[in-house]
Amino acid sequence: MSKKAIHSEAAPAAIGTYSQAIQVGNLVFLSGQIPLDPATMELVEGDFEQRARRVFENLKAVAEAAGGNLDQIVKLTIFLTNLDDFATVNRVMESYFGKPFPARAAVGVASLPKGVDVEADAILAL
């Protein structure tokens, strides 16, 4: 098995001991993305929808760095500190993904890195 690290300047740099993504064969495992602006490494200001959009923009940048796109994501996991935001995530997702949508889990959690309220990771099939 050969692992290849994927990196994009258009997504936030890793803030820990992980890669933005790892490719093994035709699968790419995208690390969790939070609403960080890659240019400033600061959290996106605004409402929940703006933060969710930044998460998907970050995932998109990493997917593209791997030679793919969001429609090649086969599994998506979304972490929310407030499940009342679930409907907004669905609306935002519809603007980023075509049908068939990826398999998905939405998980309510007590907290996320940097105190954010949304994070998502994914598996991409090239």
C-alpha cells in the first residue's frame, strides 16, 4: 500500500499532525474541514450558512487538489454542535452536490476544534 499526501493552498493548512487528505489507490480520504479562511487561517465571520459554505469550499479545494471534485465524494460525515442547523446544512449541500448525493452521516457533538459549530470530512473515489 502506498500513501500519497494531498495538499492545496486553497484550503486551510493542517493545524495538527495530519494531512489535508491521503490518497490510497483511487480513494482519497479528506480530513475534517472547519470554517477557516485559507488565506488568513481565521474563522469565517457571519451566520451558520456562511460557515457551512466555507467548510464545503475547503473540501472542494482539497478534492480538486487530488484531481477530483465534490461529486466524486462517496461518503460524507458532518459534525454539528447544534442539530438545529441540520436543515441549513442540507440546503447548502444541495448547492455543492449533484444527484446521486453521497452517503452521509450527520453527527451531533459537544464541541469541535477552535470552538466551531460545523466540520465535515469525506471519502472521494477518483
